Amino acid sequence: MAKEETTEEESAPKEKKSSNMLMIIIIVVLILIIIIGAVVAVLLMSGDDEAVDATAPQQVKEKTVSNTTTSRTTNDAYNNTRKLDQIGTLYPLDTFTVNLKSDSGRRYLKVTMSLELEGEELSTELDAKAPVLRDRIIRILSSKTLEEISSKKGKQKVTQQIMDSLNAMLTDGRIKGIYFTEFVIQ
């Protein structure tokens, strides 16, 4: 009988020890799952947006290669850091409504934008070439898919394409920026 009592007493602490160990393993696995889920959520939420350190001062130099081309990253950073009093003359354009490029053809984009001009004399040239400007912009916008224009990077890329295309045909100056005042995708 003495042997039976000792085996029962020894097995009870072993069961308690193994159940404690199992509980610790389950808690560690749950914590790891939560951490991995949080990391995945942060990565998915950030998407295409680039992280910008707001505390670090940004120094921007605009590089102009020629009258028709500018550095994309420099121009984007330049437009994002300027104050309102540094923005030049704005030339408002009429609203553009175009079908987006898709398999079903059921998506459209409605955009209203203003062009920032380098000089006021450019507005007379833009008035004279308004139908050509609208045609170029419509062709660029209608060649885009929903995925291409729905992100911040996509909008910046479209802005740069429009600026490059319009600046290539201008003689009296250049367009320094494009500002969307309405941007609706349906």
C-alpha cells in the first residue's frame, strides 16, 4: 500500500506541472498571433503611402533638366512643402468626366483641377490651346485603371504625366503644379 500512495502523490504534481506548462505555451502562442496580426494590419493599412517624418526638416531643391521635364520626386516634395503664399497663379479647368480603363467599363472618374502657372502670360496661351489641353488630359485620365489612380502614389503619377504632357506643348512658360479640387471615382 505504501507504494500505491507514493505513485499517486508523484503523479499529481506531474499533472499539475504539465497543465501549467501547457497553459504557458498557449499564452505564448496567442501573444505571438496577436503581434503578427498587428504587424500585418499596420503593413496593410499603410498601403502605398510613404512614411514622412514630420519632425525632421525637409530641404528641397527643384531641379529643372529642361523646360519640359522635371524630377518627379523633387517636384512632389517641392509641392508638398510650399506655403500658400508661395503658390503662383492658378488656372482653373472645367470638370473632366471620363470612363476608367476596365474590363466592364462601368467605372468613371470625375475630376476638377487647377494648373499652377509659372507666369501670368501663360494663361493667354492656355486659353488659345484649351481644346488641345482638354484632349491630352482626357486621354491620360481615360487610360488609367481604378487601381492606378486610387492611391496617393497613383495620383502623383497622373499629376506628373499631365504636367509633362502639357509642358511639352507650351512655349510661353511652364506648369509648376496641378491641384485637384474634385476627385470622384464611381
